[in-house]
Amino acid sequence: MESEKAIEPEKTISIDVLDRHRNQVEKMDLNAGVFDSEIKAHLIHQVVLYQQAKHRAGTASTKNRREVKASGAKPWRQKGTGRARSGARSSPLWHGGGVIFGPKPHSFAIKVPKKVRKAALRSAISSKQKEEKLIVVDKLEMERPATKELIGWLDDLKVFDKVLVLVPEKDPNAELSARNLDDVKVLRAEGLNVRDIMNHEVLIMTREAALKVQEALS
């Protein structure tokens, strides 16, 4: 009987965990397949298009000549008037007539396999890590919604760019605090997506959020 192949240990990457004053609190080992994977730009592009297409309403609608309400009578006789012949008021040639090849309600959604969406998400996270724009913090605690307090927390971290803050679960205080800030978005770990990552310069994760992301994408 052939011996079973040994399971290779999972490769990890060591990332600093910082406090709000950017001091190192500890180091944590995270799955390199999630946080340090090969960057596949074509997958990131494909998934961003997929997300944008999902948000298109697709409700634009025009009437063709069959749907326009107009008299079916011939406007004038065929010959002898010196005018161009015309058969109906609903013709696209008339003001108020039907529209030729106009838009109709339809879905713009495109299909992207779940496996591809996960691979793109791993690539997006890894791109931030390799650009040194991924920050893992020990925690984000706010006793009440306060935009000024959240700005102070980001200032202490020396983050002044457009930033996406990832929290492990629903956090009304942090989410409400960021609502008035154009350059700051607070997102729950379960809602992390490629478009938001690529739309922000810096990605901040709490320690617990990083573990949740690792569990979902490993």
C-alpha cells in the first residue's frame, strides 16, 4: 500500500498589529494565500465590472411605433399634395412618434463564478499589503457615534488618505461616525468587496476582522 502524501503546512505571512498610536502591539501570522497571494489584475478588473453592472438599474425605456398612442389614419393622401408620403403619426420620422432601437428595461448583470470573485478579493487585499497600505489594528472602540473622535483615531494612526476601515461585525458607533466623511468608509468583514478596496487608498482591518476575512477566503 502506498504511503499517503504529507500535507504541506500552510504558508503564512507575519503582519504587525498596531495600537491607535501606531505602536506595535504584537505580530500575527496570517494565511499568505489570502494576504500575500499573486496579484491577478485581470480578475480584479473583471469583478469590478461585475459589481458596477449589478448596480445599474436598467430601467430606461422608450416606446416604439407600435406602442405610441396615435391616430391610425393616414395624415394626407398619398399623391398630389407635393408633400412626402406618410402612413401614420406614430412613425419615428414624426415628432412624438416611436423611437427606433431605443432602450428597453433589462438587466446589465454579468455572471462571474464565486471562485473567481474570491480570487479577485485575495488579489485586491494582497495588492494593498504589498503596497504597504494594509494596516491591522488591535481594536476600534467607540462609546458613541462621534465623527471628531473617528478623525482623531485616524490622525493618531497617521492615515490621511481615502480609507476603508473593516470591522468584524455590526458597529453602529463607528458606522455612524464615518457617515459624514467622504473619504472614510466603515465596512463589516462580511461585506468586504473588491470595488471598495480598490476605491480606497488605505485598508485598515481590526485584528478580529482580519481573522474573519482569512476564514472566509482560505
